[in-house]
Amino acid sequence: MLESIMTNRTAFSWGVLIGGVIVTLIMACYANATTTNNRQNTLGAVIESKNMNTYLFAVPIAGQIIEHDEEVVTNVRFQPYGTPALYDETVLFCGDVSGYFAGKSGPLVITYHTIAHRLFQGIACHDIVSVFEVRNTVTEQAKESK
């Protein structure tokens, strides 16, 4: 009699475990791995939920304007902030972007579109958004006070 009770308890435990796994799998299938629905707006405009820009905090080392047929791109080599001296990063910008860098020196914050929308001889080029100069306000205030 004791053996039949133990067998029934073991069978019941296995049944509960298997039933729990089945219920969990069914719920996972119906969840569709979504957390929220797309939000509609009154204008009907598409609103992105991801940042489409890349920000580079760096000092420009070298730049080259490249022309081929009717196409123009600017190849700029940067020394990113906080990286080893031998590391550099090169970005190919669509068009002549030298005007964005004119009159600016020292560390800059360069903003450009992460996704390249055009090709230059089969190489993706990025659209530049902005270039901002980063100033050390502590050093500037010390110079002004002297």
C-alpha cells in the first residue's frame, strides 16, 4: 500500500511538471515576443524610436576631398577621444563637407547619419549633420582671469 501511494505521488508530480511546461510553452507562443504596440499619431507621420545618428568625439587628423566624374566625397581621419595614440577612425562623408570644419580646432563632436544612403564607387558614404567645437571652460576661465 505504501508503494502505491509513493507511485501515485511521483506520477502526480510528473504530471504537474509536464502540465506546467506545456502551459508555459503555449503562453510563450501567444505572446509573440512583443512588449508594446506601434503608437499612432494624429499627423500620420512615421516616428522613429531609434536614434539614426552616430556621434564621434574626436580630433580631425587629416582630410581629403575626392572627386570622380560628377561625384564628390570627403574622407576624414579622426583621433577619437580616449583611445590609444595609434588608433584612428576614418569616415567617408558624401559631398564636400569642409565648410563644417572651417575655423574649428581641437576636439570636435561630429554627428552623422549611421546608415549610409549613398555609394561612391561602391563604398558607402555618410551624410554629415553637424560639427561642434568642444571647449575646455576651466582652461578658458583661467586664461580670462589672468
